[in-house]
Amino acid sequence: MNVPLLFLASILPDVDFVLGLQHRGPTHSVIVYSLVFVAAFFVFGKQAVPVLVSLVQHSLLGDLLTAGGVQVLWPVVSDWYGVQMPILNVSNVIVEWAVFMLAMALLLRTKDVMALFQSHPYNLVLTVPVFAIVLPAFLSYPITIPVALMIPHLVLLALLVFSMMIDVKQILRFLH
């Protein structure tokens, strides 16, 4: 499993910020991901399944809970769905902590965390998830991260930066 690619896929729906699209609109559509998945499945087989899960969890576990809603069924239905839970709500913080703990447990149980401590050509794509953590956590863009969620953000940031540093060291050795 390509763990760096899964981290990238998990924040890919937020490309709408870069593209100037309405946040949580078409780039968060489970229907769009499903169509892309069918094509990816023919090319990559069952290796495409974790990438689909990573994409979908962003919309369904993350943004569907928060205020504002998500266009999860676009283009079939352009309605916005969601629980409308403010990000600073205690329930949201508990859910985010639970998902973080589950993700960490899965990374450790499956030993996929070890993939982050090895050189891999895809490790540098972790730059994108690093910015997705740094911008809200330290610059409050596009949202402010509650203080209660800083620990999960810092743990993920440390894992991703350490993984990237392994490859940066190898690149520097190669250049010398």
C-alpha cells in the first residue's frame, strides 16, 4: 500500500481552495470519486480501494459532520448535506479525536506506519498534506483548529515531515 499517496488522497478534496471553487462542492462528491474509482479499478485492481476509502472518508467523516454541509451527491443532486456541527463543538472534537486514534491504531496494527520511515519516491507528495496541516493549525487558514485538536495535528505533522526528511537526506547525498 502506498501510504504517502493515501495521505495525499485524504486531503485531495480540498483542492477546491486552489481551484477557486466553492468549498465542499463538487470536489467532495462521492459520486465523482466512485466514477473515477471504476476507471482506476480497471487499471490498478483492488489496489485502488484504499485510495477510494481515503478520498471518501474526507467528505463523509470529516466535512459531512461540520457546519456548512457537503455536495456529496453532485452532479446527480446539487443539494448540500451535513450534520451542521460547528468545528469548535465538543462533539466534533470527540469525533475527530476518535478518528485520529483509530487511524493511528490502524497504522500501527498493520505496520503501515513503517512505510513512512522508509525512503519512497512518493514521500515528497507528503508536502501537500503537510501544508494542509500547517495552514489551519498555525495560520488559521482556511479554518481555525481548536486547541483541543492541536495534538493530533502535531503528531501527524511530525510523522509526515520526518518521512519527507528521509528522502530529502537521500537527495542531498545523491547531489554531493
